[in-house]
Amino acid sequence: MARKIGSRYTAHQILGRGSAGTVWLGEGPEGAVAIKLLREDLASDQELVGRFVQERAALLSLDHPHVVGVRDLVVDGNDLALVMDLVRGTDLRTRLERERRLAPEAAVAIAADVADALAAAHAARIVHRDVKPENVLLDMQGALGPGGAHPALLTDFGIARLVDSPRTTRTTKVIGTPDYLAPEIIEGLPPRASVDVYALATVLYELLAGFTPFGGGHPGAVLRRHVTESVAPLPGIPDELWQLLLQCLAKAPASRLRAPELAARLREMLPGLAGIPPLDIDEPDGDHPEDEPDGTSPGAREETLYPPVAPGDATPPRGAVPLVQGAAPDSNRETHTSMRVPGPDELAGGAHGTARAPRVTGERRAGSARHASPAAVRRRRIKLGAAAAAVALAAGVAGVLASGDDDGGDAKPGVHQSEPDGP
């Protein structure tokens, strides 16, 4: 059913629902538009409305071929809406779900378009803060680019910053999508342009590999890996592209390329990527010691983001937690999260290492018991048997020591007595 949005727009049909609001196909004085109508509880927050109005000029001025333009901002009673250009196509997440990974040429072409969009935004002193496949739209009516890639447009500028108000986000909270958060955001530093470059490099890694470099498991564990682990190499990736990824995924923001430099470098390497097929690799094993034994990490036990999963239920999608606390994850995967920032000791949680490396499909993983040779299995069994015997011997000696004082006196130093059951 149609509804009026302000005095100039009419919303006709719902295109998608997000945790921050609903996207409608609408009509305005200049034709068809997309209208993002924010939730009523957000619209009733006067502080957020004030920030919304303050952002108006900056968002309206952002005009670039690879940015989904914001045409108007509407504040009318309980309605708080962004009126945007209508893109006839789909989002990058949908394409990834269909194809799992892209050929390097197509992946780099899409990343170059997004880097161009970020360069324009950063020149206008706007930081996106939530670059991810869900926020990259593919224009199916645009001319095909290198590798058959449709033109990519970056959307949802300002949404994360609008919701990240002082009243809803303290210095102990972090807003973003776990898989794509730069380490400095996790450590509590203010977001600069370099966080968008890090997020885009993570997206490019995902387009090539089919998974993100630090994803998997509880969001708290994902956040810690961004800070403590090095990115694992991708077998078969061209070296020039790999070195670019490494630079843009650097822990130190100053080591990363700026968005204009990244866009130029990506476009320079496009001719050399023509004809290279998608990488043929397996996703790393999903076992992460820091998630054991209960599936949560020390830095995230204070706030559980997922409800318990009943036997037989699907595992919650990676990072799929809502923008607004208490809202359920939804179909368009608008996956912000607001959670406690792990402390320095929690982030340091262990020795710095490298994320579990992917491998060529069918290749044995070094050190894997499932792929060990028979001789290696025998050696391991002998070692385990010897260790078990040593433990049993130690337990016997301890039992003799513990029972040596049979007159009911005080326990010997270093030997703990158990208290009797009952009162």
C-alpha cells in the first residue's frame, strides 16, 4: 500500500527490510527513487535527528558515478528517511552467495569502482565506516567492465555514523560489521579514512577466496584476530595483487594505501589479470582454540550477541547481528554490531600468529592428523602412550603422598584436602 513520505515522495513497494529500517521503491518529482525509511524508535531519538540534519549537506554533496547518491533527507513527524538514487540490480553479497568467489579480473574491477567511490568520499571528509558486500550494489543496466563485471556503486553513506551517537555508543562500544573492522577501531581509536581502505581490502580478499581473512566463530574472536593475527596467503594469487592486499590489510593505518592510490593500482593491474580463473582453494578449518570450550571468547563473554542455537538449527551467518540492539537479524543482512571493546590483555590473548591458512583444493594440510601418514600415526600413538603412563605414575605418587598423613592431622604443604560432602 502506498504511503506518503514528506510532501514530495510516495513509497509504493518494499524492496528490503533492514535492522535500521525499510527500503521502499518510491516516486518523487524527478521519477523513481529508493527511500530508506528509518525505524520509528530511531526517528523518535531527537539527538539522532539532530545529527541526521547536520549530515544533510555533506551527504547531498557527494556526487560520483560509483556512489549511490542521496537526493534528499526527510524529517516529517515520525518519518526519518533518506531518498536515494534507484539502482536496478543486486548487491555484491547476493552475487557472492551465488558464485562463492570471483575471477581475479572481475573482483579487482569491482574493488576499483568502490575505491573510486571512497576516494570521492574521503575528499569530502566523509568516512563510510561500513564497507562490506551488502553495501556494494551492482548496476545490471550499466555497461560491463573488465571480467564481465557490472559497475559497482557504494551505498549507505552516513548510516553507521548517524546511529553511532554519543548516547547509544560509549567509548567501550564498537559499531561495525566484525569481519570488516579495522584493528584501530577495535582498539577504540576514532575512525579515519584508512578504516575504509582496510574494509575494502577485506572485501577484495573475500571476493577472491570466498571467505574473509579473519572471520568465523564468535564476533569477539573475530575482533581479536583482526588485532593479533597476520593474514594468511592465498595459494595461486598473482604476487602483485597479494602484495597490494597485504599493504592494505596492514595493522598500522599509516602503512595502508589511500583510496585514490588503491584505485589507481587496481586499475593498473587489470590487464595482467585477464583470463585467470577463480582461485581453487578450500576454506580453512573452522576450529579456533580461542572459541573453546563454550564458543565464546574472553573479550565477548560480557555480551552474548547470538541466541542459543537449538540442535538442528542453522548456524547464525557470519557477523549477522543487528544494527539496533534487540532487533533480529534480517534478510538484507545489514550486519552492524555494537559490543564491548576487548581490553588490551584480552586482545593480546596469546602469541601473535597467522590466521589459519587456506589450501589448494584436495591438498593435505601440514600437521593434520586426518592426513598423517601411517608411520606418523604410530609415532604419535607411542608418544601419547608414554605421556599417559607418566601421568598415571605421577597420579600414583601423589596419591601416596596425600594418604601418608593417616592420623587426621593438617594436610602437608602443597597438598589440597577436599572438603566432605554435606553440612
